[in-house]
Amino acid sequence: MEGAGLAMKPVIKVAALCGSLRRASFNRGLIRSAIQLCDESIEGMKIEYVDIAPLPFLNTDLEVDGKFPAPVEAFRQRIRGADAFLFASPEYNYSFTGPLKNAIDWASRAPNAWADKPAAIVSAGGNFGGGRSQYHLRQVGVFLDLHFINKPELFVQAFQPPSKFDSDGNLIDPEIRERLKQVLLSLQAFTLRLQNQC
């Protein structure tokens, strides 16, 4: 049968993290749209949202006999099990958010769960669309040994007309949705390239 000998395309498991804890966060809306895009039109990639809200503040006193608190261990397992990462990173005071830094730090405790994996960043915000948060996150990624895609970049100027999101934080702008899809396709291609080099 034609094509029977062809290998199935591997499914890339992407863990998506949002730096905002707000229910109607525009950045969380970007993740919801990314999940929908993968389900509808990107074969071979599956995105799962990983909630960082349950994580306690980083405190190494909570590590007892080499073990992490239960929410931290569950989070680290999900990070270890992912093939790639999608960060939705709002900008707070010219940088990324405290909750996201806390999550990154917990998963970086030895052994570093982020190491040698690909990632992409998207953001929605004010005048620069969260861009400065992305650049700071890229700097942290150097130490984490994360490999970020370089292009395309996606900075959504959320408050400029026309409306990009509805009142529940859902992405409604078709142009931004298409640009988000291009980010995901780039992450998919980069992940496959890295995996094939191993």
C-alpha cells in the first residue's frame, strides 16, 4: 500500500505557560488561541496549558530530603515531559512577571528541567506589546540552556484599535491569529530540527 512504509510524524508536546494569573488575561487568550490552532490546523503538535498559580514562592527550605513540595514536583514533571515550550509573557515594569520567574526558578532547580529544549515567546500589552518582557526572558533562557526561536516575533499592541481581544480575553483579530500560527509553525520546525540532530 502506498505510503505504508512512511514513518508517522512525531507529535510534539508543547507546555504553554502564561505569566499573568488573571482569568481574562490577553496573554492567556493567546495560549487558548494557540491550542485551538494546533487542534484545527497544525498536525503533529499538541499544546497543553500548564498553570503556574499553585506554585509556592521559591524557598529552598521547602526542599526536604531532595524532594520538592507536591505542586512543584507535579509542575517539574510536566516541564520535563514537554518537547518544547510556549511562553505568553506580559510586561510588568519593563520585564516579565514575578509568577513566571518563580515558575522558571522552580523548574531550574537541579536537575534543570528546561535544559536543551526549544521555546517560543508571544506577548500582549501596551505600546511595545510586551516586547521588553520577551527580551528579558531570552536573557534568562541563556542560563537555562533554552533555545528560543528568533523569528517570527509576536508583540500584540492590545489596546490599539481595532480590538484584538474580547472582554473575556479571547483573541478575535484574524491577522494576529495568523501571525500566532506562524510562530507555532516556526516552533514546530525548530523542534523537529533539534530532535533530528540528537
